Amino acid sequence: SRILAVDDSEANLLVLESILEDIGYTNVVTLSDPSQAVDMCRAYDPDLLLLDLHMPGVSGLDVMAGVRELTSNTYLPILMLTADISSEAKVRALSTGANDFLTKPFDRMEVELRIRNLLHTRRLHLALRNHNAELEERVAERTQQLEAVKFEILDRLAMAAEFRDDQTGEHTRRVGGTSALIAAALGLPRETTEAIRRAAPLHDVGKIGVADSILLKTGPLTTAERELMKRHTSIGAKLLANSDSMTLQLAEQIAATHHERWDGNGYGSKLAGEQIPICGRILAVADVFDALTHDRPYKQAWPAEAAVEEIRTQRGRQFDPQVVDAFLEVQKHVDLVSTGEINKHLIG
């Protein structure tokens, strides 16, 4: 244990150091200038401070106040050294932060017992602090594992929704990445951008409730079939509803609103303009671009240039103008979504 003794009397320090050495404490630093005591505590990090109460210039109470401020986040026992046995001195010192007293002249047995008890308390405090830190680390590690499992389940749920018309599951990942790029370009907070990246792949989870005869139909849908297809937004929102998770709350909004239009002519709840949540407005652009540029049962892929032009043409009609502008700003990076390089751009 590291012990720091502060007393303006060199003779007292020599006596105290000799007693400490006799009872087995050799890691002792003594200091006769109390003005240096706080700096010495900072540098030496003692386990116990032996502090003279009455010293000229800087008193033991002054030193103790500075030390307590320095060690506010830990437990440093302070053993006050004094020849003043008055109750007033003891009450003042104890109320200011002293843990115990040693009365001069020093008694070897008393020194040993009081120091041993205070150091035992110090060790218990450090053990408890280390135990708490270890528990916090384990909780953080477990929380991280649970988060990873949760996101894996979400990814698999998104893939399940897409499996019938996109067996690779790449559509969901691409839409998530493109949505995150757009969100970042719009200046949304990093936490929100990441949540949108995680939530966006669930936009079509409601397809689970759509019959294959409609979902995989190669020709145009009838009016009745189209109405049944539109139900995937409400089915998806219902599947994702009532969650405490920010990601799933966003996913619910996205599922419900990603087919709304800026001009109010979409479907879901016939929302228009900024009535549509920003996540739904972002997803609308990302989803249409990906759908246009990849094969579907009912159509062949468009060239990227033609798809970009279509997005541009629908600015202010189908799509939020600001979202379109953000998409056009990052469109050159959209191809990175499928390469795993997207995170570098999001971080940047």
C-alpha cells in the first residue's frame, strides 16, 4: 500500500516513518511542505493520507479540501495527525472529510491498528469498484451481443419477405444502404441514419401476406389484385407495430408510408408533402430506384441513367424535392452499396 505522510515537523515524519517501517509499510512518501500535498497526491496516488492538522500557512483542513476535490470519484482515507485532543478540533476535521485521528505522540499499536483498518476499507472499496466495472463491462458486452442478434433477426425477417421475388435478398440490403446514403446527405443524425439503414430492409415485410399468384404475376395486375397488393403496407405496419425499439418504430413508419407520394396520390393513408415521415420519403426514392434498375417478374431492369432521370422527373410529384436532391448528390456512390464500401462514405 502507498502511504503519503504530510507534517511540517521533520522530526514527526522521521518517527512516523520508522514506526511504519517496523510494522511492514515500506512504500511511504513523506512531505514537510503542505503546499505541495495536493500535487503529490495527484502524482503518487496514495492508498492512505496521513495529514497533520495544524500547520503554518496551509493547514491540514486546507490540504484535505484540495485532496477531496481531487479524489471525488474514489475513496482515499485520510488519517489526521494532531496533538490537539479537543472535541472541537475532532468535530471540525471529521466534518470536513477526515476518516480517523492519530494523536501525538504516536503509539505504535494505535498507528498499526488505525492504518490497518483504513487500508482494509480502501481495499474493499477498490475491489467493489473493480467488480462494478467488470459487471458494467459484462453488461455492455451482453447488450452488444443481444443487439447483434436482434439485427440479425431483422435482417432475416427482411430476407424472408423478399425471398419469393428476390431469392438473393440483395434488394433489401441495397435499399437499406441507399436510404442511409440519402439520410446522411440530408444531414440527419448519425444514430437516425444508422437506424434507417437497419429499418429500411423491412419496408416490404407485409408481402408475407400477399399471395404468390399476385406477387409473382408476370403480367399486369387487375384492379382487384392491385388493391390486394397495396395491403402489404398495412400488413407490414401491423407486424412491426408497438415496439419500444427505435429501429422497429422507424420500420413501422417505413412499411406504412413508403408508397405514399409527395403530391398525395400514393397509397396507404393518402398522405402528402411533409405529412409523410422523412423515413418514408427517403425509402420511396431508394426503393423505386432499386426496383427500376433490377429485374422483376413483371419487367426488365432499366439502365441506371434512365432510372436517375425518372427520379429527377418525379421531383415534386411522386418524391420529396429535397430527398431527390440528396439522392442525386449521392447517386454516384449508390453502386458502393453492394460492395460493402458504403460505411466509409457514411463515416466520412
